[in-house]
Amino acid sequence: MQNSPFFSIVIPVYNESENIEPMLREILAAFQGRPEAIEVIFVDDASSDDSPAVLQRLTLETGVVRSLRHRRNFGQSAAVGTGFRAARGEWIGTLDGDGQNDPADLPKMLDEALRLQVDCVTGVRAKRQDSAIRRISSRVANRFRNAITGDRVSDSGCGVRVVRAACVIELPVFNGLHRFMPTLLRTKGYVVAEFPVNHRPRLRGVSKYGVHNRLWRGIRDCFGVRWFAARAVPAERVERGREQGRGQ
């Protein structure tokens, strides 16, 4: 395990034992030959399949994998928050655990964030590989979110993101965080850019989400984020060059 990784990759998983190792192989291939030291943090949200055994084996074998397990199922946003708290890199990338995100997008997005000198680069799925009903519901949900929150995010449901680790300290952890990250970061004064990413059909495992188990919670969350945006305190609060240490 590296002592000081530059880039931490956070992946929430729930009953994704078939996807974990293929995803890890793709991540390692994507960062092969690059100068950044990486760590891959899988957060197991109390899986009931073989995910814990797979993660334990990969942790011992690879030297780059870290795995954390929730004591019960708290949801994807809680897993993302747990991963953020454990990350040791200066930058953090996120992927969904279902294998539909392409790990090859992460190094490109990291380069884009450094080139533009922004705080976060969030993915936009150019060609959704989902059913028609999921694509339509996602499009409607995006428009509703933007109308209520006052933000403009092309694809708030995309799980591929790159963000400075210092920024996530300011994010509140709640069920829905992973869908509102770009908006929440902007309310704190951070700069967010968008980047087109690849999206793939699910090849293994079963989707944990449907239209009905996201609809009403998503509507309620929009109004909560709107309230938070109106009350948010900017993250950059200290005057530059004015911090003084002890003994000065």
C-alpha cells in the first residue's frame, strides 16, 4: 500500500461480487504508466453476497485496494460519504459499483480538472445504455432538479466524478448526496465543470434502483437542497495570507 496516494477512487458496492474484480482490473489498466499513486476504496454497504470475501482477497493481493464495510445497509450516498472520509489522496474519483461506468474516463477527467484548475469535474453520459423508461425518467428528473435548485447540471445521476479532497469536507452526508454533489459544491463556492463520459450496459448483477424507489425521495431532496443552497456558508472563509500559527 502506498503511503501517500495522490488519487483515491471511491466505489460503493452492494451485492456486486461479480463486478468488483473486473472493475478493479479496468482501473489498474487505466492508470498504468501514469505518475499518480492511486488507492481504490470499496465501501461495502452490508452486502449479503460474496462481496466481502472478494474484497478481502483483493485487499491482500493487490496492495492498492482498501475495503470498508457498513454495519448495515445505509444506501449509496452514505457509502460515498464513508469513502470520502477514508480517502487519503489530494483528489478523489467516484464510480458506481455496477460496472456501467468506464474507469478509463477517470484519468481523462483528472487531467481536465488540473488543466482547467477547477474543483470538480462531473460526468455526462453521452449515450445512456439503459432502458427507455429509465432514460426518460432521468431526463425528467434532471429538469425538475434544475428547476427547483436553480442549478444547471446536465446529468446529476452520473456516478463518474473527480473532485478535490479538500472540497468534500464541506459536503453534508444524506441519502441523495451522490445525485446532488455538483449543486452542493457550487453552493459552497466551488467551481464544477462537465465532461462527456462513456456509459455501458450492465453485464453482471441486478440493478438496485427503479423509478418508484427514487421518485418521491428525489422530489423531497430537491426542496431540501434548495433550502441548503439558500442557507449555505461559503467554503473559502479565511483571508489568504492571514493565517498565523502559534509562536509567531
